[in-house]
Amino acid sequence: MQASENTNDDFLFIDDSEEDELFDSAVTDTWKVLIVDDDPEIHSVTQLALSDLVVLGRHLEYIHAYSGQDACKLLEDHQDIVLVLLDVVMESDDAGLAVVKYIREQLKREDIRIVLRTGQPGYAPEESVIKDYDINDYKTKTELTRRKLVTTVYAAIRSYQQIDSVSKNRQGLEKIIGAAANLLELHTVHDYAHGVLAEMKKLVANSSGMFCARGQGIVEGADDLSLYILAQDGRTDAEVNQKLLALGDRSASQNITSCFQQKQHIITADSCSFYFVSGGFRAVIHLTLTQALSTIEMQHIEVFLTSIATGYENVHLFQKLRNAAYKDWLTELPNRLDFVNLLDKFCQSDDSELVSALIDINHFSDINDGLGQDVGNQLLMAVAARISHLSDQNQLARIGADVFGIIGPKKFVNPETLMNLFSRPFAAGEQNLPISACIGFCSKGSAGSRGLSVLNQINIALNLAKKSLHEPFAYYHQEMEDKTLWRLGMIRQLRTDFADNRLALWYQPQLSLATGKVIGAEALLRWQTVEGKFISPAVFIPLAEYSGLIIEIGNWVVEQACQQLSRLAASQFEGVSISVNVSIPQFKRDNFVDTIIEIIQRNQVDPSKLELEITENVLMDEPQVIIDALVRLKKQGISIALDDFGTGYSSLSYLQKLPLDRLKVDRSFVSDIAKKGGSIIADTIINLGQQMNLKVIAEGIENSEQEQQLKVLGCDEVQGFYYAKPMPVDDFFAFLEKVNRG
């Protein structure tokens, strides 16, 4: 039946539908429809006309408002209203349009469908209003038959569903994009697994999950192909890093295992196991659900799995890179870089009982060279294992080839405990190797504020321990660093002043006992700072040797001495020689001999007038290297003197091999020479020199009694304050004029 446009029937909706196609008693879900009209009868007949209607699988549920104000309140309270059947004219001529504006502009609800109805066609809204406010339909009440009303409602709800679907998809994709951005910031597998579950919870509300994968290479100690729980949400933290088989939930364990083995999702009524893979890296996300997933949620999850699969591969690769950067390849302990990070945390800790230390294996290179690198590696593994078993409260790292770093409570990290670890041999392959170690310690109270500074502090203590003749360990104290800083400052100043020509040679005359004439001079290095202060050679010569600057200084000294020999020859003092001291680092240079010869030839001086002085201590280092170098120098005509003879520990057999010209009696044997019994050693050295056809010179002569006794003993030459102190070169030439020509 059709409703006539001029009917006078009071019943609004004429039944022109077939009732049996609308009814479905099995449907329980509903769409919420808001009827807004100031006429209660309209509410009744609308609800009656749409009774038992099923739209897209759901019944209609009605909410009633009798004014525009009531409608606005109900819309705010019921966020799930999908359709509004709205009278235009109610308490005011535009009350219905005010509700429309409220929905679109205040509530920002673009999804709610609106059907305007009016019993007064003259109050129809303008076309622009219908377009601007997205009004689904506009009907006069007289033209709405039941079929037209059903069609209108059906079309409006279908439109809502489509808009809602698009909106949910957009929101879901926004969440997935946001999740991908958040996960990009996570660089460890465990953090990534936790992050994935957190993002999954945003996509699937009221769910709890587990992230499972093989633990090999991820979970410490996992050396099989078992599945492990890498992260969890809604369960106990104790399950993390545990095998899946240990999980009390048998059903979940079976589903996850099946999902992993079958390489496909497993969906049940109350759980889902999702499989994903990328680049050979596989995992399963298991969700426990309170309600079944919707089609849209499944679509979102599929997209999300594609995204996180690539991220899962990347985070594995990143962790490999991180391991390469922060883990020792042999022991899989933290390396030096990571130990610095651990020391940063050590600095920030409030635990005053913590101690950090460096353990340096003694003579490890000998084991590597003698037994091979494989045995050396096995030894390092054995040392690492023994230290690791000391306590699980300690943090161990390998920071050098044979150096381990450790941080832990002082009841474990102390000299007695750590040294005791080396009291028994270490098994390395078929070898049982007894080894020792030196250890440097730094307590929390002495530590600096940064990890790198603490590492430097422990190094200072370790170096002190390695030099100690008493204890193979040392604790860092501030004075150590102060001394190191002082040494570095002095070396820096020495380099600067040497470059600025603030070093000079002073000359102490050497005289013949028989004639009293000057036969030579010992060139002595002097350093005067910018401030005019003289630094003792006993201070700066060791610093020059320590820093390697002694090589440059030594060459400069020979150059200066040769220049003065040229001046002596030009002043008709060609018979006067100059002696210079040579240090161990100079002898160790391959080009040492060639450099000396080149300097002599460049200055065109008599080689015999340049005398190189060595001490017994030089011989102790590498005797044969020294002897070979001296033999080459001697062949060039250069004179060789042995200084401080009798004070060292060299063998007399070396004395016969040395191409010597002169022996020097040390001042320690001269000081008491005039006293009864005080000349025995000096007499022995002088006699030995005479028997070897060597000239003998005594140094440190301070009075006439010493001079007389040396004459009695037959000494050839002397030098000391009794004759002259060291003096600048011009003063030395003036002294020569006075003594040799006076």
C-alpha cells in the first residue's frame, strides 16, 4: 500500500511492507537510535513501525528525547548512538538544526547519521544546511511510509557502518604507524619484544600477551633451539627469559609451539597465536582475549605483523652490531667500551662498598709466543670463567688482550680474594699453567665522576702495582694522579722549552793530575725555565727518557758538542776533548750509530775528541746490542768511557768486550778516599784501568787531600768542584785561556 499525499489518516506510517522479511528473533546485538521529537505519539509510532527490524545483523535500540536540549544531553551521555531521527521544529523553530550543529561542531561526531523530519514543510532547512552538516535525509512526516522509513534507516545505518569502518581503519593505521616509529627507538631484542606487546595492546584492547622466540643468542646461557618467553604482559616477570615449556599454561604453550612449527596463525575462541618471520628471524605473539577479534582488528594485526617482522630482523642485526661494538669476541664479556659504561653506573651508584679493579696477567705474551695463540685464548677463557664464578654480584669485562676489569662489592673485589684466584694453575687445553697477575683498585670513595676518569684512575694504580717490588697490587689515591699530572705537565713544558732553545750545555773541566792542564770537559745538560728557574737533571732526564724526547735531546747534545769541538780547534785547543752521556733509549734506536757519525762528519771534527760516556746500567739492558754499537763507533775513532764504574751490577766479562778508552771512578768512591781504609775500591779501579791500558779519571774532587791521595794511587785525570763547577760555554773558554795558557 502507498500513503496518499492528501490522506487524513491520523496514523503516520501506512504499512506497505511485508512483515516476515524484517523479523529475526536470533539477533541480540543492537544499533542505538535516538528519536528526537516533542510529540510523544511520534516516538510510539516510529518505534512501532521499526519494531523487530534487523539491520546488518543487529536490532534497533531506541533512546528518546523530547526537546533539543534533552537530545544534546543524551548524545553526550551515549557515545554509541549511530542514528538520530530528528524533528526540525520543537521548542523553537530551529531547535532541530541546533542539535545538528551540536553534533557536528561541539561533539565533533562526523560518523552519526542524521535524518531530519518535519510535519511543517514550510520549515524545511536550506540546501546548504543539508550539505554543510552532512544530513542523511530530509522527509516530511506525511511522506514517510513504513517502507520508506525502513529504507531510510537501513541506508543511514549502512552509511554509518562504512564511515565507522573507514574511521577505525584510519585510527588503526595511525596506531600502526605510531607503533613503528616507537619501535624504531628500541635497539635490543628484549626491549623490542616488550615494545611490540605494548603497541599490540593499543590495537587489541583488554588483551594480554607473550612474545616468544628461540633464545639462542638472545637469552644468556640458551644454547639449544627451545622457545623462550622474551617478553610478557599480564603475567609474572619471573617467566621472562624462561623456556616456554616451563609455562604453567599448557594450552597457551601448545598453541605457541604449534604456531611456530606450522608457521601459521592459530586462532581459538579465547586466544590467538600470530606467526611472523623476516630474514630467518622468527617469533610468535600470543594474545589472551576477553572477546573475539573483529574483522577490522584482524586486518590491523596483519598489517602490524608485516611491520614488526622487518623491525624484528633489524633489531637482531642492530644487537649483533652492538655486540660487536660492546662485547669481547672471545669471552663474550663486555669489552672496554662497555666497561666504561659500567664504570659510569659505578660512579652514579650510592653503594659505598663498591670497588672497581683491573687485573693484568703477567707475561701473557710469553705464553702466546711459546705455546701458541690457541692456548693463550684458552687460558683467557679459563681466567674469565674463574673470576666470573667468584660472585654473581660482580660485573666482569675484558678490556685488553690480557687485562680484565671487574666491579663489585669489596668483600669480593679485594687483593686477598682476587690474588687467591691465581694461587692454582689454569687449565688451557692440555696445559696446566701457573700464572700471576698485577691488580689496580679504585674504591667508590676515591672514584671520579665519570667512567672514563675512573678507568684512568685504576690504570694509574695498576701501573704502580706493576712497578712495585713488594706488592703486586695498589689502590688508587689522589696523590697518584697528582703526580701523573705533574709529570705530564713537566714533559709538556720540557718539550716547549726545548723547542724554544731553553736547554743549554754547560761544561765541567777535566784536568790532568800530572800537569794540571785542562784535557777535556764533560758536557752537562741544563734546563732554565721562562721564569728563570733551573730544573735539576735528576728530574728532567728521567722525564725525557719516559717521554721519548731524550732521542731528540741526545742528538742535539752531540750536535752542540761537535760545534764546540770545532770552536776549540779554531782556538788552538784542539787537544781538548768533550764527553757526552748516552742513554739506553738512544742505543735502542737502529740509526743511533749512523746519526753520531753523520753529525761528526757534518761538523768536520776529530772523532777521537768526542767521548761518549755510558753507565753500567746501560749494559744491563741489552749488553750485546750496546757492545756491537760501541764497536762500530770505536772503528770510527770515537772515544768510549765507562761512567760510574763499580756502582752497577755488570759482569767483568763484559768489561773485556767493551772497546773502552777511559774508566771513571764514581764520586761515591772518592768522597772518603783520604780517610784510612777509604781508598780500597778507588785503588782497585785505578789498578784495573792501568792493567787494561785505560785512562782513569776520578770525579767529585772537592779538596786537596782527595787530590793528593789520587796522585798517590796513580790516577790520571780528575774533575770536581775543587777545580771548577760546570759553566756556560763562554766561561769554559775563558777558563781554558787562564789555565792552559796562563
